[in-house]
Amino acid sequence: MESSILITEIKFFNILQKGSNSCIFAAQKRFSESHHSLTFTKTSKLTINMTGRKIHLISGLILSIYIGLHLFNHVCSVYSIDKHIEIMNELRHIYRNVFIETILIITVYIQIISGLGLFIVHRKTAFTGFEKLHIWTGLYLAIFFVIHLSAVLAGRYILHLDTNFYFGAAGINYFPFNLFFIPYYALAIISFFGHIASIYAKKIKLNILNLTPKFQAKIILVFGLIFTLIVFYGLTNHFQGVQIPKEYNILIGE
């Protein structure tokens, strides 16, 4: 009798043990699948983030070439307004054809969308001065691109104006519009150089003439400030003001 009870207990114990092992195995399998899914999700997000950065970088490099030519053109106004317009007409052979202009407009939209996305992602993880400079100059440039591109396209296709020197100079040289347009354009140029300086400080590791990359980046910033003054020196006819042609009076409400 006792032997029969013992055998029954052993069988019952074995059943419990098998059931327990099955539960443990199922739990382990579920945890493994969950962990794999979580790892896959993190990897996917990382891949998407890296891809977004590459797209932002490539489109930024393309756009920087155009901006460099555009700013060079503005500096030419220091010599004379006619020289500025002459060089602009030459440069338009490059960037005003349908193919190049389409690429530029697409890169601007990419910069706006990806730039805003990167700002949202990194605004809480930016701690150093150059990290903060990077995201905030990027945000301003994104806002500037939206306003500036819209204004230029409206000027060309709605107001039917030649968006040349006078199109930009109108707001800068007439009160009270210059209260908005002077800081608007100045911050855009400074943000452009600030963005480059912050990227330079992050990417470059080589000292030049015993100057650290961060110090070199500060030199880029100072150069940007000086460059901005030179541009405004030209756009305001050496700070003496510009008389705009009558067809551009619509821009200043006349």
C-alpha cells in the first residue's frame, strides 16, 4: 500500500516537474523573442537615424556649394551694384537651368525636413557650446529656408520681379522694413558659418599650427561675423543706402 502511494507521488512529482520545465521553457522562449524584437527595433531606429544623418549631410554639402556662390555674389556688391548683377547673371547659367534648380529646391526641402527632425531628436542631448550651436543654427536655417524660398518663388511667379540685388536690398535699405530684414539676413549668414563651425569642431581632430579644432572652429565663427558685415556693407551701398527701381516699390508698400 505504501509502495503504491510512493509510486503515485513520484509520478505526480514528475508531472509537476515536466509542467514546470515547460513553463520555464515557454517563458525563456518568449523572453528571447521579446529581447530579439526589442534589439531589432533599436537597430532599426539606429539605422534610420544614421540614414537620415547621411541624407542631411549630402544634401547639406550640395546646398553649401550654392550658398557659397550666392554669398560670393553678395560680396561683389562691395565693388558695385552693377558688378553684383553682372556676376549674378553669369552664375544663373549654372543654377537657373531646370535640372540644377530642381535639385537645389529638393535639397532645400530635405534640409528643412531632416533638419527639424534632427533638432527634435538632439535638442535634449546637446550639452556643449558647439553642440547647442549646431542644433539652434540648424533650426534657424530651416526656418529661413522656408521663408526665403517662399519669398523668392512668390517674387518670380506672382509679382513677376527679377529677384536680383534689388529684391533683397529693398527690405534692408528702407525703414521700418530693415528692422526685420537686417537681423533676418544677418542671422542667416551667421547661422550658416556657425553650423559649419560646430560641425568642424565635432569632426576635425587635427591641430593646425598648434591650434585645437575648437579654436579653429571659433576662427570660422569670427570670420562669419566679419563676412556678414562685408555683405551688408555691399548691400547698403557702403552704408549710404540704395535707391531701388520703381518696379520694386511694391516690396516696401509704395
